[in-house]
Amino acid sequence: MRPLIEIPAADGTAEALVARPDDGPHPGVLLCIDALGLRQRIEEMADRIASWGYIVLAPNTMYRSGTAAETTPTTDLRIPQERAAYGSVIGSYLAPLTGAAMDADLPHYVSTLRGLDGVSAGPIGVTGYCMGAKFATRCAGLDPTVAACGGFHGALLATEEEDSPHLTLATARAEFVYGHADRDQTMPPESVALLDRTLSEHGLAATTAVYPGAPHGYTMNDTSSYQEEGAERHFRELRELFDRTLGA
């Protein structure tokens, strides 16, 4: 990976990756990582989004638990047994990421994105993966300048908890695209239905779908959960969302 920058966050300093298409002005996009860390795959995804004409900031949202290197697995997660074993580590990284902690961090991330050289004034986009979809959803609710929000194989986006991400949608102004994983225990059909109902109740433009046969984590080609069909569909739908709302 190329060198990371350091940015302010609510409880310290977070590392972040920046991807840009060129030196010209472009709309900004916040990329919220999954629970497997700020790593090479995230850089690849950020670069692909940047190639569409956006400047992308991807923070290490797990900074409270360690650096990007410390919160990224060193084993080969393309091996199913290794992926399953790493699941026991993830819980400790996610524990500090309450709704309040996310809400405290997000203004810092958005401010840093807007302050990057070349980021044009105007609306921004956000996209998130796994637990990052929680960040993305909350960001859209917190900041009315978020015009586009994508969430893919999102986890626990609509629950009965008091800080459930879907409850932030009342103040959102974005257009949403959600691509749910098929038979995902972290986002069962009743949760998908609750999310869809909430989007509709607040009059928000949204496209949601359950990607057939796509496991949780389907966009991540460095794990055994990768599904090329779902990953490519996500890129296509995300680009269409950004292009019609941000106008790169």
C-alpha cells in the first residue's frame, strides 16, 4: 500500500488512505471500511472509485483498537478456515464502535475529506462495507450535504437497538443504494424490510436488493467470501448512484 496520512478523529488520530484520479477538482467520497482493516483491497477499491472522477478518503475507523497494520489480519483469509478463525478477533475491534462513537468520528472524517486538495465544494458521497455500511448510513443522517450513500453487505443496519443506524434516516437527504448479502445473519429479511420501510417513510430515494447467492463480504477479493458477480454489480450500481447525484 502507498503511504497513509494521519487525520484527526474524536478520540485520537486515525490513519487514512487517499485516492484521486488526477490533480483536478472532483467531488469527494468517504469510503467506510469493513471489519478486516485498512489494507490493499481497500486501496484497490478506493482507486477504482477514484478512476470514475472522485477523490476518495478511506479512514481506519478502528483506530481506537490500533493502527491500520495492527487491525489488519496477517493470515490468508481466502482460506475459509483462516477467515472463520479471524472472526474471534473482530469482536474486540468492533466493541468501541458504538453509535455515539461513530457519530463523534464522522464529522472529523467529512471535514478532512472536504479539506483535501482538489475536493470541490458541493455534495459528497459515502459508501460502506460490512460494519462500514453503518458508518455510511449514519453519515447520511448526520450531514445533509451527503447526496449519495451506498451500503454493501451491511451488518445490523436496522435493529431494535436504540442506536440502530436506520433511526438516523429521519434527517437524511441522500439517495441510497443498498446491496444486501444473501442469507446474511447480520441482515436478515426482517431487518431488510425494516430498513426499506424506514427509507420509504422518510420519502428517501432508494434502491435496495438482496444479491442472489452473495455471501456476507462478497466485495472483498482477499477473503473466502468474495463473489465476483456481486462485487462487479456493486461497483456498477455505486458508480451509477454517484454519477447521477454528484455529477463527476
